[in-house]
Amino acid sequence: MDSLKRYAPLVAACLLAGLVAFPFLRNLATGERGMPGAQIGGHFTLQTSAGPLDTASLGTELTMIYFGYTYCPDVCPTELARMAHVYKGLGSDKTRVSGLFVTVDPERDTVAAVTEYAQAFDPAFKGLSGDRVRIEQVMRRYQVYAQKAGKDPRNYTVDHSSRIYLMDRDAKLMALFTMDTDIPTIINQVKNFL
Ligand code: NI
């Protein structure tokens, strides 16, 4: 696959970084169940390489969601590599969990691009894109911040929030993991909700 060739060095570097970094990051943050009163979450439908995907039809008990963009120079590949580590770390339970990558940059991130990108980290991950109006609706419901930086319509970066969302099968927020949450902690949290 072209995607693997294209992203392999990046993915390898991030996987290595994750392996090296996590023993030094101890319990800086843990997911919190439910977050009372928070309005984050809800099912949504966006485009995948297999057509429109309604998250209500995923059929898994839990879903991990990351919002980012494929041109991201650092944070997104690092966090997706960590999400892939978590997913693999679930072992036989991973079939009970979905992994989604949702772009915040639909102008450049086609469905094909987000699919290649997500699957470079784990073949089971799904990439989602769509028109900007739909994407922004989802971003509001998940309280995702994203702002383009730069005026060139093709060459720009996007400042964005970076969290791994853990949702249950009703798309209710179970936990939010920041970049400071170490991988074993995330794995334990996910398993707690299975
Ligand atoms: Ni990013």
C-alpha cells in the first residue's frame, strides 16, 4: 500500500517515541467517568471509504475518537500512534472497541487521505471526512477547537485541541485522555469500561 510507504517512517518514529516516552509519564491524568453535566458527545454520520458511517452502527461497546488532520507535523501522528498502542494493548478485547480519526481539515483531507492515514497507524482504524458544515457540527458537539494558521489556501497548519475521546455505544463520553495520559493508564481505563 502506498499509505504504508508514505507514512511508514513517521509512524515508526512515533511508535518508537511512544515506547520510549511512556515509562517516564506516570499518572499525570486519568479519564473521568461521565463528567456530570458535560454535553460532549452524541452519534454522528460522516464519510468513510466505505460510504457514510453512522457511529450508531459501529457495533462495538466503546469507540476511541481523535480529531486532527493528516498534514499535522507532530501532535496528530504522535497521538494516533499512542491510540494505536492502546488499541493493540487491548489484546483480544480490541474487537470490542472502534478507533476513529476525524479530520478538522476537510478542505485538504479527502476521505481517501484520512483512510490511508488512519490505517497506517492501525488497519482497523477508520478515517472520517465530509463537508465542512457537517464536520463543524461534530466539532461543536465534541467541543473540539481548530483554527487554521496561515493565509496560503494550500500550505497552512491548523492549531487544534488534542484529546482521545472514549465513548460508549450510546456515544456518551466515558473518558477524555490528554497527551499527558500514559498508555498503560488509558488501556486500564478502556478495559474498565468494557
Ligand atoms: Ni495535529
